[in-house]
Amino acid sequence: MTNPLIFDGHNDSLLRLYQHCEGDPVGFLEDAGSAAGRGRGQLDLPRALSGGFGGGFFAVFVPPPRDLDPEDLTQSTPPAGYDEPVPQGTAARVALEMIAGYHRLVAASCGRVRPLTSRADLRLEEDSLLALLHLEGAEPVDERLANLEAFHALGVRSIGPVWSRSNAFGHGVPFRFPSSPDTGEGLTAAGRELVRACRDLGMVVDLAHLNEKGFWDAAELGGGPLVSTHTCCHALSPSSRNLTDDQLRAVRDSDGVVGLNFHVGDLRAKGPVRRQIPLTRMVEHLDHMVEIMGLRHVALGSDFDGALMPEELTDASQLPRLVAALSRAGWETEAIAAVTHGNWLRLLDATLLE
């Protein structure tokens, strides 16, 4: 079977460039493990093209005041400081610097990294990749939404109201295991207005880090599909970050999409976080999503450059291993194509404006 191109729901490569490469595009255009790449990563252009990574959501994430490693967020009780609030002005400055880095990357790529801002851009190619700009946590957005259209003008086409910390728009789900995702209050009044405004602008609203109350608040607003770009199944892995079966059904009923997170901490059934999780575990989560939601609503959301990957899938060049695992599990070619790219492209075609 020819490996399909993959469109992915989430990566943190822009953060890696910002923190370790001073925003220099070479950190993505060259192998991130090389001297030129400066800063070992899981996703860069050479490995993307070799692994069939055709594009995805590129996150702009404002990190906590304390610098954290992904391993810091894999424990049952994360370290103090990871959920400290970030002032809006500080967040806006950092986000604008990262967005500038994104635009430098697009310009320096000579057409190999293509911005995704409208339906007309929805085209996967083997020798280039699509990059949709996403705000992971809306701290950069003014509470009155005064600068929301400015971020849209800069190319942002997806916003998660929160990361796993509280802000003016809602309450993020903390990193806990085992734990229910029902961890407190949901969207604020400003958060509800943000969801409505994003949908009016043709932007994806990402619920990946929102707690359960916030999820249901977004569902009650209606007006668009429910989307969680990088999440696993709570029924199989009781992480606070994962979606319950009732939440998965709500995504289905809204004609939304859930992207499977590759993070080992959210794939495990129990015990400590270990990278020795087989690809069959990822297939089990995908099978469960299909069982609850139907094939149309299931996709991938790796979290490359922002999480700990299974040892058999350490970077984007190894994505064909997941495709092979699906094939061995009896998935038909059409079903694999739907999950690897078709469902995200359908969702974006229904959401983005011309």
C-alpha cells in the first residue's frame, strides 16, 4: 500500500524555533538534529517530507513563566508553576514574535511550507507541506476581543480558548492522572464571546485543553463543529486531558473531529509514563474513537515537539510505521486515508472561508 499523506492536528515546532533557534527558519528547514538545525526536535521539513507529513496545525503557544520540559508534565502531579497565568500584554508580545517567525519560515522555504488560510489552499502535495496557524491558549487575545481580527489578518485560523491553565476566557484542564476531566468551572462570558467570534470569522475553535464544563459550554453555544485537535480516549486512559465517551458522542453529533494525541502519558492505561508503548495502543484508541463516533470524526494530532512520543514513533519520519500498524490491524485503505488526512480536510473545508 502506498503511504497516504498525513495532515496533523497539532505540533509545537514554532515554539521550538522560538526557544532554541531564535526564530531562525533553518531550525525547521534543516534536520532539527543536525548542527544547522540547532535544537533537537521531532518535526522539521526533511523528516516531514520523508514521513509523508503533508501539513497540519502549527501552534503558537506562550509557555509558562517557568521553563518546562515535556517530561515535567507527565507526572501524576505536575510541578508547581506550570499553570501560572500569563499577562495578556506579555502573551501578545510573545505570540507576535512567534507569528513573525512563522512568516519568516514560509518566506525562507521557497514554497516548501505553504500557509493555509482559506479553502482555496486545501491541497496536499508530496514535496511541500501546509501550515495552519493556531493559537494554543487565547492569552494573546484582548478580553474585549479588540485584537482578534488582527490575529486573523496575520493568518491565525484556529484558536484554543485555553491551554491547561486559567485565563480570561476559561479554565484549562490540569495535567492529572488518573482524573476526570471535570475539574472546575468552564468558559467565562468572554470565552463564550470568543467562541462565537471565532466561528463568525471562519476559525476553528479547539477544545483540546478545556475542562469538561468548558467543553459542554462550547457545545451549548452551537454554531459550529466541536473540535479537539490532540486528545485521547478517557475510557482507555484516565488522564484529565482525555475525552469521555459522552464528549466523543457530542463531537460526532456536531460533525466535528478529534485528533489522536501521540503523547505517551495520555495513551497509557495505568502506571508511570513510559515511552515503551506499542503502536497497537494508538490503534486501540483510534478503534475506540471510531466505535463511539464513526470514522468520519477521527483524525491524528501528534503534538510533535511538545510531548513524549512512543519509542516506535519518535519523529515525523516514522509516521509510516503508524500507517503500517493500522493496515496490520485490518484497516482498509479508504479508512486510513480518512483518518490520516481526509477528515481534517473536510472539517477545514466546512470551517474556513474563501
